[in-house]
Amino acid sequence: MKKFGLAFAFLGIIGSNTMAQEIEFEEYDLPNGLHVILHQDHSAPVVVTSVMYHVGAKDEQPDRTGFAHFFEHLLFEGTENIARGEWFKIVSSNGGRNNANTSDDRTYYYEVFPSNNLQLGLWMESERLIHPVINQIGVDTQNEVVKEEKRLRVDNQPYGNLLKAVKMHMFKNHPYRWTTIGEMEHLDAATLDEFQAFFKKFYVTTNAVLVVAGDFEKDQAKKWISDYFGSIPKGEAPVKKQYEEEPITEEIHASWEDPNVQLPMMITAYRTPSMKSREARVLDMISTLLSDGKSSRLYKRLVDTEKKALDIGAFNFSQEDYGSYLIYALPVGDTPLSDLSSAFSDEIKKIQTDLISEREHQMLLNKFENQFVNSNSNVEGVAHSLATYYLLYQDVDLINTELDIYRSITREEIRDVAKKYLNDNQRLVLEYGPEKN
């Protein structure tokens, strides 16, 4: 399944006069606890049916990592009424397409159909929830699929273990310390009963949100939703464990060897607050200021002026409970990696000391407005945003108001948040390089 990539580079510049159009939606609960969100858009004859479940890699056991991502694959195997191997055939033969993706916090499934196939999309998603076939044949098949995905996208990919190397040092207690794809030996060791128990615990109506977005009639959609989802028994919402991390107070030094790379990479990382916080949004802005494009501060210094780096980047990897703020660079020639980490620190200290210019501030506002508008420019983006804001932020109306939060962030806040979270004694310094032998 298609995975979310890391935002190594994002956001384009637009004029400051761009306006985000308000997105209308209706939300309600079925008697069994399933939350439903409807968004009508008759501009194109397509409709999205999607379900997001509040289960991700952080809900796994330390010796059974990879379960959440595994189900992203397993639940396309078939149901009591959809034969094994027929799911994708049904979708494509009816003019649709579908996909799924998993994070540490949630799992998301969706179909995009011509608007006259809304009923089909709803039936298929209800089948996934109430009638999945979870047997040894499917587990064995998808185990090999996941192993191949890990080989292609992680183990044999240059810098493919970057996040793994960072997370294992950023977190000591929280399950964010392991990767979403997990460890293959954990999946190999798991029994069929364990997979079935995982589904029974997390794939329940009270742990999900159904979103329908696009060209449809509400009364008909509500009837079909009631027909296909209303009879599903109400499951008990899983109790979410809470994990606390002690603050990082001393600089952490670590290294990682990767047989797939020839050039070393310098990475510094900081633990940051939940993506639901205002401060996480401020850190998004700092990330853009430092590394978004050739006009960014780090690019101009290390690539253009000092010619010490081939490439640089920074991104705020925000998550539901905590985040990780990463800065990375590839050195030119024999440039010491320490020169790069020192430059990272220098540029952050400038932000901590001096207010960014009014021009830089306005450019940041323009970029985030552009990003916000683009993310909701089609019904697929709207469906995903609605599900995310409900399930992870507990505030669906953020689809209309989050941009106002970014617009209200001041230059003083940017300085103060950098002072609070981006100090040298709070960071990991990671040398990610070639295998030494």
C-alpha cells in the first residue's frame, strides 16, 4: 500500500491574497458509536468513502511490532462476501481506485468511485469491518508482501533506516521508539490468534470514523450508511495507554551504518510536542524557514555560500503524542560532519536571538496558506483532513480554522519556541554513514 512519505521538501510560494474556501460538513453518530462525517461537493462526479481507525504502531507490543501496518495489507485479502483476491478487481471494474496507509497513530482506508458507485464503496468498507477473513493463508501471503516492502523501501533503500535510527534515541518509553513497518521476526513469531485478537480489539465502531466526500445526495447516503454500518455491533473502545518521556537534558551522540550509502549524512534531532499543540505549528514554520527551497537559511549558507553541503533539509515530524524535529545535510568532499552540525546550531541560535524579518514572516504565511489550500483542493484531500481532524485532533472544524492558527503566529513566538525546544543540550547528533567494513 502507498505510504506517507517524509516531508523533506514541501510548500510552494503564492501571493498573499489567496483565500481558503470554507468547507461545509455534517457529522453524527450511529447508535453503535460509529462517527460519520459527510461533505458534499458536486463539482465533479466522484465520491470518496473512507474509514480511519485509531490504531497505529504505537498500539503494538514491543515484541509484536508491525501489526498495525500488517493489517493495512491483510484487510484487502477478502471477506465472507468478497472472495480472496477479488477486492481490487471489484474496485477497478467499477471505475474506482483504492488504497490505505498507516502511521504510528492511525490506519486509513479509502475508495474513490464515480458518484453512482457510492453504495458499493460503503458496502465494501462495511465488509472490511464486519466480515473480514483473517486466516493463515492470508497471514502467510501478506507476511511475504510486507517483507518485500521492507526490503525495497527500507533495508535496501539509501538512508532507509534514518527514522529508525532517530526514533530509537528520541524515545525510551513511548512506542514511537520503533518503526511503523516493524520487525519481521515479530510478524514471523506471531500466531493467527494474535492477529485475530488485534483486529477484535481495535477494529470496532467506537474506534473509527467514516467519511463520505464528493458528489452524492445526503438522504440516500445516510440510508445506505445505516443499512451497511448500523447493524454492526457496538464494540468497546480500546483503552489507550499513556506514555511519558523524561526531558532530554544532555546532547546525545550516536551513529548508524548503512551498506546502501556512500556519502555520510549529518542529522540532528529534537523531541517536540504533540501535533495538536500551537507550538508544533510554530516548529513547522521554523522548519520551512531553515530549509524550504534555495532561499532558505541553511541552503544559502551551507550549499551556496560555504559550499559545505550537497543538500540540506529540515522537517517537523509531528505526531499525536510527541514529535521529532530533524535537520539533515550531506557533506561536500571531506567536509567534517561536525561543521554541518555546528552550522545547524548557529542558524537556530540566530532564530532564538533575533526576530525574523517581516518579509520572511510574510513569506512563511503565504507558504502555509498555499499548503493548506492545496491539501483540501479535491475531495480526497478533504476526506483525509476531516477524518484526521476528528480522530487525532478531536476538532473537525480545524479544516476551516487551522489556517487562522498559522496566520496568528508571531515573529516573537517563532523566537520563543526555538528557545524552548531547539537547544544543543536537547538534541541528538547522529552520524549516518556507510558500513565501515
